[in-house]
Amino acid sequence: MSDSGNFISIKALEDGVNVIGLTRGSNTKFHHSEKLDKGEVMIAQFTEHTSAVKIRGKASILTSHGEVTSDSKK
Ligand code: TRP
């Protein structure tokens, strides 16, 4: 599967934001975790291995569906 045009960007709005990749297929599991500090940006794609992304912490997330902001727990 190739989805080379479709990126999402995640910008951390606080230290310690976690970007967690979840596997594609019948068994949905965490397979990758990336920690971003405030101001850091990660640009990622959905791939044959990754069907969903979970973001913990305050971040600005831009996708082709628009922009959303996640919040921190505190
Ligand atoms: N090896 C993973 C993959 O190809 C890397 C990856 C792609 C990833 N998109 C991601 C990891 C999003 C975390 C979040 O699927």
C-alpha cells in the first residue's frame, strides 16, 4: 500500500507529547512511540503497518480533514 501524498503533522504544544502508532489489521496494538518536546514537529503517514495514531498531550494536529488540538490531562 502506498499513500505517499498523505501526511499528517503533529506539533507539540508542551513537553512530553507522545505520538503512538497503532498496527493495521485484525489485531490493533501499539507498535511505535515517539516523544516530542514543545515546539517539535513530527510529520508522518499512514502505512501498511500503521492504521491509527494516538496522541497524548497538548498538540496541534493537521490532517487533510482539518486541524485539531489535543489537550493535556492536567
Ligand atoms: N514503521 C512505521 C510504519 O511504516 C513507522 C510509522 C509510519 C509511524 N507512520 C507512523 C510510527 C505514525 C508512528 C506514527 O508504519
